[in-house]
Amino acid sequence: MEKLWTGRFQKPLNEIADAFNASITFDSRMFREDITGSIVHARMLAKQGIIASAEAEQIVAALGDILAEIESGALAIDEKCEDIHMFVEGELTRRIGDVGKKLHTARSRNDQVALDLRLYLRAESEEMIALLQAVIQAVVKVAAANTDTIVPGYTHLQRAQPISFAHHLLAYCAMFERDIARIEDAKERMNISPIGSCALAGTTYPTDRVFEAEQLGFRAPCLNSIDGVSDRDFCLELMSAFSIVMMHLSRFCEEIILWSSWEFSFVELDDSFTTGSSIMPQKKNSDMAELIRGKTGRVYGNLFSLFTTLKGLPLAYNKDMQEDKEGIFDSVDTLKMCLQVFAPMVESMKVKKENMLAAAKGGFINATDLADYLTKKGMPFRAAYKLTGQIVAYCIEKGLDLESVDLETYRSFSELFCEDLYEAIALSTCVNKRISLGGTGKESIQRQIEYYQKQAQ
Ligand code: ARG
């Protein structure tokens, strides 16, 4: 394929170098953005009298045809071209001849690729936000069905205090909500138009960058043309936000994997989201959750790969920057798939309430409440804490739990104990009396559930 830049060259590009240099195999996914940008550019050129209106109309019509044909599959993207920009321009010129050659006036591939990537990632960010909202709603649904499900809450993976399973799940909704805010924030900063920066220095033509920015839905054109072509912060910001989403998904998946084990047996994933073993007939593996956890590594990796690519680059555009795309496209695809799998996987999982309750009954997780009982009767908390520790030690020695020690024994530890202590350390009391704002008590859970449900309306 003849290059568009052959004027100065005597020899064609070496075949291996040609393949090495090309980005079409991965940047072709931006064909829509490339054509949309070109249509606006042609209109701007005509509006400013840089090309004739009739010429712009011809260019716009042909670009419209090319777009429709690529979308319908009638036109295949020729992978012998260097990149998607060259393909579209080449195809345009093939169709309308010399007029097509006018499109690249007052433009460079450097601002073109920066534009395409921003447009592409802006759209993908919106999709990602919608997928995250779907995940939140799936989690809220499970939470709403489990407000009365008591489960041990853990610290150090040791049973700590009884909580409602809904409360545990809702913690993840808070994380996903911040994730949405981070992506929205990155999207907002990304939404600045680089087109018209040209190669790096701007142009001598009387272009209208504000018009182009407005037509393409940007907040404004960028202020500095060198920054316009060399900035990839928006990729890093988005990949950072994606990495944090993956970290949240991964933590959740790690818990689901633990909960699905025989040892916990707190949940059972639906058959449609698990796999069997090729050799062990009894197995039901949480492959989807494991894969999400595993794929977190590659999303982090893509972020660090681009950080490293960019760190030594002098201004402005360098070909190194072509390396921005594969990583971020992979992160987009990976995160999308993870979110799409995660929502129905969580929503369809079976919650084994009895097993959760049974686990909550062991491990003295109401010991804090016993100490609080004494404190409310006037004993200083530190003294109550120590005495409760002694009672726990007594229970361990006798093979008892706190509920099964009789009142007489309790009173031998402290005269403050009365019959109402049993009510005070009942697991349901421990959960529902935690009425502090954001605690595991009923009202707090209801408030959280309503908060997220309202977002869906
Ligand atoms: N394929 C290139 C990229 O992805 C487009 C920009 C090329 N610009 C250049 N001066 N060679 O970065």
C-alpha cells in the first residue's frame, strides 16, 4: 500500500518495519470517532472558507457512506494500511479523488489520534458507568433480601462482631459509587478538544477550534497545542479509576470464593456461573470470581505499562505514544466483561442464611456487647472489657458459649449481671441495637438500601 508520505522517500518501507510500525490491527476500533472527527473538520474548513462548501459536502457525504459501509460490513478495513486515519483518508480519496486530499488541511494525525482516543474513551466511560450502576443494583437486590441475615463480621479474618449480611454487601455499593464518581471526574477532564493543535504548533489557516469542540460535544478546545498532542493523562486517569474498580471487584470475588468453600459454606454460586472439574466429580469451582480476581493484575499492568511508556518522552508527539492504545483497550474490554459477569453472578448466588447464623453463634462475637452491658450498668469500659475476657476464658475452658452460662455463674463474676443480660447479648440485639449512623442496625441498612434504590429510578 502506497504511503501518504511518499514525497520525500526513495525507497518503500521495509516489510517487517511496515508491520512493526502499523497500528491498524488495534486502532481500527476507533473508525466511528475518526470519521466523526473528519466530518466536523471538513465542515469547519468550509465554514472558514479554507475549502469550498461543495467540496466539504462531497467529503462529508463520502465519509458518511464509508461509515455506513464499515458498520454494515460492506466495507472491510484494509489492514495493509498503517492506521485507521490513513485507511479512512485513503478510502475517501479513492472514492472522490483530489477533493478527498483536501481533508487533511490544517490537521495532523497527531491531533487526530488524540481526538479519536478522547471520543472513544468518553463513550466507553459512559458505558462503564452504566455497568457499574447495574452492579450496584444487583448487590442492593441481594442486600434487600438479607437485611435480617446475621453473619459474623470479621477483622483479621477472625470473627469479630455480628452484622447483617446486607450491611456487608452494602459496603461494596459505597465503593462502586466512588468508582462511578472517579470515572465521571476523569471523563469531565478528558472532555477537552485537541483537534486543531495540528502537528504540535497550531496552524496558519484561520481555523475555528471552538466550533469543532462544540460540534464534537467537548467543553472547550485545549489551550496549548503542544499539550493537545502530547497529553495522555486522560488515559492514565481512566486506567487508574478502572484499576480501583478491579480492586473492589477482586476483594468482593475473594470473599465470594471463600464463602463458597466447604469451610465457610455461606453462599452457593449458581450453576450457570460455576464450572466443574475434569477429574474430580464433586467439584464446583468459582471460576468467574477467580478470573475477575486474576484479571485485576492485567488492568494494573496496563496502567503501569503506560506510565512507563510516557515517563521519558520529550514533547510533543512521539511514536512511543502509539503504545497507549492496546493497553487501554484491553482494560476497557476486561473491565466491561468483568462487570457484565459480576452482576448476574452475585444476583443469582444462593445465600445460606442458616450457615451464616451458625457461624455467628460461635467465636464469642457478642463479647463486646457483654462488656457494653456491664458498662451501661456503671462499670468503666476497660474494667468491663477485662472481666468479659475472663468470662470468655472460663467459657473456653468449660466448652460453653456466652449464652449458655447460667445467671448464678455470671453473678459470681459481677453483681451487675441480671436476667436481662441474655437479651442484651442475643445476636439479633447485637445487630439491631447498633443504631449509630452507618452502623449495622436496621434503620441504617434501610437508609442505605433506599439511597441506592432511588438512584435506579
Ligand atoms: N498511529 C499513530 C498513533 O497511534 C497515529 C499518529 C501518527 N503520527 C505520527 N506522527 N506518526 O499514535
